Amino acid sequence: MKFLKMAAATALALSSVAALAADGKIVAGATVYGPQGNVVGTVESVADGVVTVDTGKHKAPLPANAFGAGENGPTITVTQAQINAMLDEQLAAAAAQRDAALIPGAMVHTAKNAMLGTVKSVDGDNVVVEIETGPVALQREHFAVDANGTLIALFTMAQIEAAAEAAAAAKAEG
């Protein structure tokens, strides 16, 4: 999903003609204003040329060069509603791609691209993946499709194995 959010950031950067603030810095906690002076959100963090703005609905990673300096603080050439709509569309498209790939028999990789196993069943938001040590239950939200179209679980193998062991221990006690 970070890839999709960065695509939104690139689109915003290309549409922006504003420069960085005069001192060249945007700081966490600063309020960001839109083209008509309306609040867009609050800067959550700044790292490696990416400014993450919390709009109240999304945390939008935007390129630092998309910001200008206004009378009240950093400005951007899009509104809060435009950022939220863009991210809503991208998240919906990513969810649709994930849901299309999340079918019984589909191969699943880990977040670090190791082979995890095969989808055994999908029942609503409940997904069972058959791994080497047995079935593991995950939620639909724990999956994504990467840039190569590979279905991935958003965990490492170690995290999944630890969760499976904890669930087995709890079951044995209960």
C-alpha cells in the first residue's frame, strides 16, 4: 500500500508549483493549509523528502517539494477532500486487487517474500492458510498484493509461526 500512497504523492508533486518553506524545513506538528487557506491536516513526520500529513482520515505521504510557505504555515495545492478522495480510490483499488487474488489454492508469500503456504479457505474476512506446520487463521486485512501481483501476508514467517504457537498453546490450556 505504501507503493499506492507514493503514487498519490508523485501526482501531487507534479501538480505543485510551490517551493519548500523559506527555511527549507517542514516540521512535525505543523498545520498544513490548502489552496484557499483551509486546513488540510497536520504534519505527522518528515523523513527522506517525504512529509506525512494526517488529514484526520488518512496519513498521506507527500513529497516535500509539493509544499510552499504560506502566511500561516506550510501550504499545498490540493484540498483535504482531494487528498482523501485520491487515497480512498487507491485503497479501494488495492482491496479489490487483493480480494481477486485471495482465493482457495492461491499461493501466499510473507512480507519478506518467503513462501508461506496456500490459501485453504476464505469465509468472509476469515482466511485460513495452510503452512508447513498446519493451518493458520488470518484476517482479510492481513493480505495485500505487491507490485508484482504476488499475494502476500503482511507478516514475516517468524511472526506467523509465533502467533500459531501461541494459539496452539492457548487451545491446549483451554
